[in-house]
Amino acid sequence: MASAAEQLAANLNFGAFQKATELQKRILFTVIAMVVYRLGTYIPIPGIDPVAFAQAFKGQSQGVLGMFNMFSGGAVERMAVFALNVMPYISASIIVQLLGTVYPPWEKLRKEGGEAGRKTLNQYTRYLTVVLALFQAASIASPPIYRRFPLETIEVNALGTWNLLRLAHARSVTSFLHLSSSEVYGDPENSAIPTPEEYVGRVSFTGPRACYDESKRLAETICRLYFEKHALPVKVVRPFNVYGPTLRLDDGRVVPDLLRQGLAGGPLVLYSDGTPTRSFCYVTDAIVAFLRVLTSDRNGEAFNVGTTEEVSMRQLAELTGEVLGIREVRLEASTDSRYLSDNPQRRCPDIRKIRDQIGWVPSVTLRDGLRLTAEYYRQRLAPA
């Protein structure tokens, strides 16, 4: 009686495989794509310290982030250029098609499943976009910096997004995620707090923040037009003050500013009267939200991403002080006369849409997020 290996060898038809040139091309393409992807998982994103990020990641490696890190071959932990696995949709499609010819359950779906089978395979392809989809997250988000480079900020936010949408359309990606901003809402009236996605905004188009706010609004308009004219599967997220490890301490935004002051021994200085409010979303919560929106079927939609924990700047400073052991909080006038120009007085998202349609809610409290971020910087600044 022939062994299992002998039976397998007898059933293999290498002559037929040699004639299947189209299959050979698909396999070759997939192998090359896998090699390119694997190399990309070891190339760190410019400006990111991979060693420091890996240390910060250890405390967050359980759960969803750990799962994505496992599926990405460790790219998330290394914060490599393919940490979010940016590859064209064609790779996912080919992989699913190949498995549909060699994996019996999928082959049955392809041949006998009819419309339901086709939809199931399409859904599998969508799942694969977790590792193959396209993100547009490049932007200058720090007010002190984008005010120094206003035209460059507009170019990145608007023209950069437009160029990537052209690429996404040419490559027929299955999902395109655009990271917009809560700044598209401008300075909402109290009646629009918490702010829903339908709010059209109250934004100055000539003020010192206009280069960022208006270019983000234009980018959303371009995304919407690509969805309407080309049926491009675009989704938009509007993050509300995302913070966490690896933010530059000289970034100029309030959380790194307070941490920098506190880690230097204090006091904590606010350049306002402390009454403006914000809601702050920890980075791990935000990443989970982005991935869930990306892999959803909510094309052409925009979603707020943030927490409903609205705090004043003074409350934020006091909470940061509790985390760092700093008691003194000072209110001072900025030497920059335009520092508070067009500064929103309140900022808090209505997250019912993403909760009900995507199933996402934040899980990290502001206190815990500040503690985790402070621990990262303490380790980073500690003497070697």
C-alpha cells in the first residue's frame, strides 16, 4: 500500500502547473509582494525611535494591539513603515483568489456558493485589508509649527490627500482611511457640544489656524467627491486630541507641554485663563477606532473618535500634576499675541455614531493615559 507521501506525489501534476502561466504569474506576484512587505516590517518610520516605542508598547501589548502585532510579524511593535500594513488591494484579492482554488471550503464557496459565496469571499478580502489597506495620516498638527509653515500645511493636508486618492483610485483599494481632525468644527456653540458629525462647523478662513482647519475641511470635500464620482471606499475619522507615548515634548500642544514642565520639576504653566475645554483620547483607543472604521463597510461616512470626558485646561494641568507629583499650576499670558486667536472654547465629541455603527467606545481614562505617557517619558529621559 502506497504511503501518504507517495499518494500525494502521484496526484501532483507538474506538467499542468507548467502550462498554467496565469497561475504562475499570480503566485510570483504574491511572493514578491510578501518579500517587499516583510522587508518593510523592519524599516522604522522616519522620526520614530523604534527602541523607545517598543518599550512603550510592552505595557499595551495585550488585547487588540497584541493581535495586530502578531499578524504583522512584529511590525507594530517596531513601528515599521508597514506597521499599519500599507499595501494595494490587489494583493489581498489575489491571495483570496488563490486560496479559492486550493483551499476546499473556499473553493466550494467560489464554485457553488453563488451570490452568497461571492459576498463571503469579498468579506474575507475586507478582513485582509487590515494588512493591505491605505491610510492617509500625514499632516502638520501642532499649532506653533503649522503657523510657521502655513502653505506647507495646506499642501500636505489638501494636495497630499488628493494625490493619495488618485493612487487609491488607480489601484482599486478596498478601503481608504482619511484622518481628518476635530478642528473641522472650529469653535462650536455651546448648543453643539457634544459635537455630532452633522455639525457644519464655525471656522475662521483667514485666522492663524485657518491653514490647518480649512485644508482639513477641503481634504474631506475631496474625499467625499471621490466617493461620489468614483465609488472609492473612503472613510473619514475626526480625532479629538489624541495623545500618548512618542509625542515630541517640544510639540507645542498642551499634553506634551505640561509633561515637559512637570518632568523638569514644575511648575505647570498654562497660557490662558484655564477655562477652555478639550477631550483627550489615548493613542491605543484611537488606533483601534481607526482600524475598525477602516475595515467597516461604512463608505463615504465620517466618524468622531474621542472621549466624552470633557475637562478644562486647568483640570488637565491639575490632573497632570497629580500624576507627576507637582502641585503648582500657574496661569500666564503668552508672549505670542496670536496664541489664543480663534482658539476653540469647548471641544467634546458626540460618539454615538461610531459606538452604534462600528461598535467602538474608548476604554482608557485620562488619568490612566497620562500615567502611561508619563512613565514612557520618565524611562526615556532617565540617565543611561
